[in-house]
Amino acid sequence: MSSSRTSIMRSALDHFEPQETTDPAAQRKLRGQLEQIDYAGFAANKEAIARVIGHASAGQFQRLAIAAAQARANWAAGALALADAGHIPTSAEVVKLNELHAAYEAVTQAYEGLRRMVERGYLVYDSGQPKD
């Protein structure tokens, strides 16, 4: 089985790639089956996301981007404050910095995940612009 590697970890998005199938009919059949599987995943995502989220507006994306930027700034400011303190960080200070980092990561991942949902057609994006 083939796999691509990112650094030292196998990508979670890798798909099975047959190695030795030389029969064109078998390859076409397998591609058709995989296309059906991919469509089932697409349809399930689109339905579930529409039911739970509905749509996302430009304003929501803007507010989420601002939240991610603020979380990043808070994390960076926390790190700089530790550096300026001039001492080895205490356990409590490290815990607080880790909490700031986790908040930044969570909001950033949510933003990227929602963006991918729009890109893949799972989530309807309302830009606020008149439809042509």
C-alpha cells in the first residue's frame, strides 16, 4: 500500500492506491467504486452540516477570523510576558501559556475547517452579495 508522509506522520487524508492492478477493466471498476464511496461521504457531510449549521455568512467568517487573530495575539503576548519576567516560568505560567495556545489552535482549526467545508461544497456560504 502506498502512503504519503508529512514529516514523520502519515497523512489522515491518504487513500488506498492499488499497486499491481494492470487490468484496465478492474481499474475502471475500482475507480467507479471509490467514486461512489467519495460521493457517499460528500452527501453525508453536506446533509449533516446543513442540518446542524445551515449556512455561514461573511460576517460570521469575519468574526471568526478576528477571534483567531485575537487568540494568536493573546498567546504571543503571553509568551513575551514570560520572556520579560526574567525568570524560569512557573508551572502555573506554563499552564496558562498552554491554555492560550490551545485557544488559538482551536479557533484557527475551526476557521480552517469551516473554510474547507465551503470549499468542498458541504456548507452554503452567504457572502451578502446579490446573487446573479
